[in-house]
Amino acid sequence: MNPTSRPPHEASPPKSMEFLGSWWRFGSESLKDGGDSPMRPLWQAGLSAQRIYGETLTQEFQLMLDTQTRIGHCLQDLAASRRPQDWIAAQTALMMTAFEATASQARTLQQMAEGMRSCCQQIAAAPAAAAGEDKPAPAHKEAQRA
């Protein structure tokens, strides 16, 4: 190797990447097996977040399929209507389907937000639990008052 191609000094990781040292030192396998690590709360919160996102995505796809089926039936009823009363009833059913889908999606997203909030609380509570405190740190108290 040509000595002129070497950097003048060894590169060090940026400060924002220092947490990876504990990750590599303890490894993901020790976290799976119940090992004790400073990264364990973050690991558990990440797994919870993945589960929440997966369940939400499944619910969203199921809602989309159900809504498409219902809209298809409503459009068939709309095309088959011969009287003004049937036309109005089909339009009403179509709008009702759209509003119900919107409400279901809002409920699904609310459930996801609540689950993610619990994951964030789990991460925030980890330093206090590691220090043996049962109460949140004073900075958390100030944020809760605001």
C-alpha cells in the first residue's frame, strides 16, 4: 500500500454515532436473550414500535379492501338506479361509505399514536429506572406542567 494514500490521522466516529459503541459491545443477540444492556429499553421500544406499525398497516389494508368493495357495490347501485329515490339512496350510501372509512382510518391512526406514545414513554422512563428512580426527572416534570 502506498504510504501517501493513508489519511494523516485515524478517523474517529462523529459524536452522534458514539451510542453505537454500546450496541456493538453488547450486541443484538444479548438483547434478544434478555441480557442486561443500556440499549435494552431502546431495543424493546423499537420492537414495540415495529409491532404497532405492522398492526396499523394490516388494519389500513383491510380497511382499504373493505372500502373498495363497498364503494364498488354503491357504484353498481348508482348505475342501476332508475328512479330519483334510488339515485338519492345510492348517493347517500356512497357518501356514508366514504365517511365511515374516514372515521375508521382516524380511529386506527389514533390507536397507533397512543401505542407510539407508550413506546416513547418507555424510552423516556428508561434512564430513571436505570438510576433507581421511581419519579421522572425534573426536566420531565417541567415538560408535563407546560
